[in-house]
Amino acid sequence: MCRWAAYLGQPIFLEDIVSRPAHSLIRQSQGAMHCHTPVNADGFGLAWYGERPEPGLYRDVMPAWSDPNLRSLVAQVRSGLFMAHVRASTGTATSRNNCHPFAVGQFSFMHNGQFGGYDTYRRDAELLIPDAYYPHRKGATDSEALFLIALGEGLEADPKGAIERATARLADLAIRRGEAPHVRLTAAFSDGQRLYAIRHASDDQAPTLFHRWSVTRQGRAVVSEPLETDEGDWQEVPQGSFCTFEGEGLKIEPFRPVLAAKAA
């Protein structure tokens, strides 16, 4: 399983999330504590918003802890909305195109988890990506497919509904192939103004997800694992949740993909 972190609030240096905390994302790439895969060495990535509507991207296949360019970059770049990801592959190649976050227009997206047996129905999953978005298909992951399917389902106009429908369509393929767990995921995405996050699974084993508002920074971190061991005010996102973060506001709604395969 991968690890990721996102931030929304007053601009801060990316290093305040990615590299400086005692349990920063770079430290989690070597020693995650809330997942079965403690080492996340199959690449990393950053997406951040600045002066333009589209996010900046920096992704590479090196382990996050071994890239000096990453530490230099996060020490210099300041942003009020960014996402960072360290990858542990569930079967696809270690390549830059498979590293998160992914970006199309003003949207950025990252994911942790899996759709059971994805390799057995990857061709069918590709067909779910609309022609208008298929040119953006650069890698081979279920994560990128989920993002592009959600864009086709109307992510801009209906963020929650679009990602629910996209999740359901991929989960239906997993169910029809009899692969379990059908889906386990946390994901985050942004349109450059708001930050959205999901925690969901078809069983009771959804990956962990936490959030914390910092009065000092006037911002909120949303993370796979708490960044400091001595901060007791991290709040766990309930399983089956869709979160919308905007300014200081937080809205949590049920996340309930409607599965056609299960209903049949």
C-alpha cells in the first residue's frame, strides 16, 4: 500500500509535510506504521497549485528518501494546496507514468489501495475511459484509470457522484471476476480550490486516513498516517466517507458506490 499526504490552507513550504516532521512522508516511505507494506520505494510524486490553475508536477521512480532534488524542491516551494505520494506498487511497473499524483487540466488525483485482480480485467477497465480522456492515459495503474473514468463521469460538476460511479464501475469488474478484496482505497483529488478525500472498502479493511487542523499554520493536513507522534488531535476519517475541505470548512458525507454486479 502507498502513503500520501495533502494540505489545504495558508501557504507553507512543502517540506513542512513532506520532509520535516518526525513521521514525514519521506520517513513513511521507509517505515510506514499503519499498513502492511512498511517500505514504499516504487517512486514518489508531488502536485502543487500556485499562480496558475493547473498544478505543477514532479514525479520520479527513485525512492523518496534517496532523491536529493526532492528535499531541495520542497524546501523552496511554498503552496496553499498540494498533494504528495510515495508508491508501493501492487503489480504495475515502476515507471514515472505510474507515479502519483496524476493531473488533467486543473485536476490532480492520487490513490492508495487496490481493485482486486486488476490485471485480469485491465483491458475491460481501459474501455471505461471515455475517448475524450483516453489520450491522458500514460501509465497502466488502476489509480490512473479510476481518475480518468471519474473525469468522464463528470468530476468537475459532481465530484462525489462522479468518483462514486467510477469506483462502482471498477468494483463491478472485480466482483464479476470473483477477485477479493474487490476494492480498498483512500484517494485525494483537487480542482485547485477545494480538496476532496475518500476512505472506502468493500470489506472492513479500508486503508487508514487522518486529518488535522493547525491553528498555527491556519491549514489542514490530510494524511495516510499522522505526521507527529506527540500530536494527539489527529482525527481518523470514518470508513465509507467522502470529505470536502474548503478553507477551514470540513464536510463529511457517506461514500456509497452503487454496485450493479452485487445487485444482479
